[in-house]
Amino acid sequence: MMFSKKKEKLTDRDVRILYLPPATVAAAHYIGDGPEGPSSEMLHDFIKKADIANTYPAARCFGFNHPNPDMREDGKYGYEFQVTIPDDMEVPAPLVKKRIEGGFYAAYMILMDEIAGIGWNRLFKGWLETHDVWEGNLSPTGENMNGLLEEHLNILQWTNNDFPQQVDLLLPIKRKP
């Protein structure tokens, strides 16, 4: 797909700046063909069994490639889903309890049935590369999508197929010097 500056240019009205505070998460991880499905199922089971809708209604859900396809010789990749939880909540295996750092992010919302690659291209080329104040704050290792996150919005309604599935593409940023 050709990048059209007129059509693909994002403005500050299209992109929100948000701060994610540090948080404790329950993480579900799977490597293999179509890893989003199995990792999503593990997290859905946890969300239901832990009754997150009632025990922690402020929960947020993030996902990212882990590892990226280009990080493995076989080209397979993994996906990790995380849901924020109270610090003292127990997390059953195979999920893992982790702490995330948080920070500033540029957020661009897409619908789940849109192609995320196009959205990432818009965020990088249509907004970040021309922004006067913000620059990327990507992880230098290249692992785990370089620190990019996909926030799956309205997670407590995931099982309701009539509810719009939205994703915020989250790009770690910092102020330019």
C-alpha cells in the first residue's frame, strides 16, 4: 500500500498523549502458529475466574508480539496478553505475574478488524516522524515489539460479540531535547 501523505497524515486530534502508570499484570504468553488466539483464551479464562469485572473494574489489557517474528530462525512468533490486576492478587500458572514500568505513549485507536500494520504506519510516518515535540522512545533490543503496545479496550465486554472491539496502538514517546 502506498503511503499517501494527505490521507495518512495524522494530527494531534487523531493521536492522544497518555501516561500509563506502573502496574502489576497477569501475563499470558504463547509461541506458535496464531499465538494471539491461545494467549487470549488463557487471559479470558483468568479474567472470568478471577471475576475481574467486579474485583478490579479498572483493569486494562495490553498485548504485543513476544518474540517478534524476525527474532527467531523459524519465523514463528509469540504473543503476550497482559491484564492489570491488584498488586496482591494471586496469578495461577501458566500465567505469570509481572510489573510493567509505564510511561508516556502516543495512542491511536483502530477497530479490531482493521489491519494493525496500516495503523502503525500511520502513527509512525503520519504523526511521529513530523512531530515537533515528541520522538519515539523504543526499546533498543528490538524484542517485544520494541516496547510498542496494543491496548485492547473494553476488555470486560470481550465475550459480547455485539460490542465494538477497539484497540489503541500505543507508541512509547519522550519529549525531544
